[in-house]
Amino acid sequence: AQSVTQLDSQVPVFEEAPVELRCNYSSSVSVYLFWYVQYPNQGLQLLLKYLSGSTLVKGINGFEAEFNKSQTSFHLRKPSVHISDTAEYFCAVSEPGGSYIPTFGRGTSLIVHP
Amino acid sequence: DAGVIQSPRHEVTEMGQEVTLRCKPISGHNSLFWYRQTMMRGLELLIYFNNNVPIDDSGMPEDRFSAKMPNASFSTLKIQPSEPRDSAVYFCASSLEYSGGGYEQYFGPGTRLTVT
């Protein structure tokens, strides 16, 4: 069975600083990986996804993530954050050819200070 | 496309009352998910439909919860009777599933349920 661990429940950072949100997964087969963002009082929306191919994936709002199969990780990065990036970020994994149901992590709250 | 539509956006009800949450998925999507989100438990999958058929309802907390999808463009989640511990934000999400595995989900804005 697949599982997702987001190692940090909260990440405070100053505006214009770089940030990395960590995500590790466990699965016995190949995976699809996703990062979603949830702004206050809104639903989740897709930031980026890894299905196959290049391990470096670029998403919206300047975010990118790198799939590392040996480390079973899919960390999310942004070189310079803005106040507007303050939100909850969720990592998710699903198994192609198996259960279509994605497994979500508990989320990481990114708090950007001025 | 208008995205996933949920109604109502907010619901306040008294314990023991019946609550019905509604969802209209994105046209053309063939899978629909109901989630519940609380501070304590995070995002929990309640039930998953594929082509209008319930595939996995193992996340439904108890018999007070029921969900239906009478057609491809409408689903309901019903709680009867409601209890204060059901207070949460309920999300509906839809996706297009096909051979090769699941793709990304599109979430609605959620229904914030408060049971007093």
C-alpha cells in the first residue's frame, strides 16, 4: 500500500527567501506524484505533477519539484517566495495500473513573513 | 468550464437534523470523490465513484453517512442524523480516469458544515 509523509507540519520563511517542502512516499510499484496547494477557505488546486520522463517538474507560480526514485522523495522548491504563497501544501501519490485513489500527506503549512 | 461546483458553501444545523451536500463535477470527468477535512484528522477520503458506481466507501465513518451519484453530473452526500463531531469542511473532487492510472483531481470550494 502507498503512503506519503510530509516531514514538516509548518515551515516559516521570510519573503524572497528560498523554500523547500519535503515529501517522502512509500510504494512497491511505480508512482504518479502530485503537489497541491490550498489557500485559506478554498479547495485544493494542482501545483504540479510527475507522471514519467524528466525528474524535474515545473509547476505554476514558480514552483518546481524533483522526483528522486532512490530516495523515494518528491520535494517541492521555490527560489524566492512571496507573501501570497502562504498556504497549505499537500503531497499526493497514486499508483498507475493499480488503485486510482491518490493518497494525500497531512499537509505542510507555509507561512511567509514580510 | 466552471469547475467543480458544491452547494451550499456553508451549512449550520442542529444536532439530529439531516444534512445534504451537493456536488456537480466537471463535465466529462468519470470519477468523483468526497473528502472531509478537519484540523485533527486532515484530509480523509470518504467515498469514491467511477462512472457513477461507488467503488470504495470504506472511508464513510458510519451508517449515518450515505452518498449517491444518480448521473454523471450530480452527487450528494447525506448525513442523517447529524452530530457535532461531523463539523468539518467537505470537499468534492472529480477527475478523468483511464487506463494507465489516476490523473489529477479537481476540487470544489468545499462546504463548511457546523453542527451545533
